[in-house]
Amino acid sequence: MRTLICLAFLCLISCKAQRPMGETIDGLVLLQRDGYSGVADFEGHAIRDQKTLKSFYSQINRTRKPGLPVPSLDFGTEMALLIFLGEQAGEKKVMVSKLSENGSEIVLAIEIGEDPDKNKGTDPGSRPILQPFYLYRMPLTEKSILFEKVNL
């Protein structure tokens, strides 16, 4: 009986569904992503206040009923990075990494490539057109953030 309880407990804590949403990539934590943003071009924004974040979410939620909830961040110690990928055919695999950092700026590479797991067996011409966005949290910095799109 004790073995069965221990086994069940291990299964519960190892289950991916039990883990909080958040993916750490070079100090960044993924807070939210979605396939529709309403933004047709690649853009990246560093957000340092709640009002600006709400403004972007009002743009995203214009055609959503119900809309996505605006994440709550402590802008005294954190900031948000909002990345719009623009129009994409099918699901894409996205990796964010730091290219360089100096005294006044941080350059992030946004690597976009095919997601073979999600697009398996689909004709490239029949994939849906998506306009995905990704919202990351990172420690607050006064440095300017530059976004560089890299297609894989």
C-alpha cells in the first residue's frame, strides 16, 4: 500500500500538467503565448508599466470574446517582453536567446523555424495563417531591448 501511494505521488509531481506555465530561456520566463494577435508584422516591445501592457492586450482582445486576461506583473522589479511574430503559415517553433549585451542595450535573437511535431503530415499550402505572440517576463533593466528576427 505504501509503495502504491509513493508511486501515485511521484506520478503527480512529475506530470507536466501540474507544472506552472513558464519556460525559462536565458533568464526569460514565458508567461503567455497564443496563435492570434491581430498584428501582421514582426514586432518586439519592452514593456515597463501596467498601462502599456493593458494597451497591448486591448489590441489583442479586440476580436476575442472573452478576451485574454492581462497578466499581473510587479513592474517595480520586472518588465515584460511582447513579441509578435507576424503572419506565419502553420505552427512555428520559437527560441529566444541573448545575442549581446553592453552598457546600454540588450540584443535578443528571435529564432523562428518550422515545428515538425505540429505541422506533421500537412501540406504547406493548407496550413492556417496565424499571427502568434509571446509574452515573456524578465528582471527590470533600464537598458534598451532590441529584437532581431532570425528565420531557421
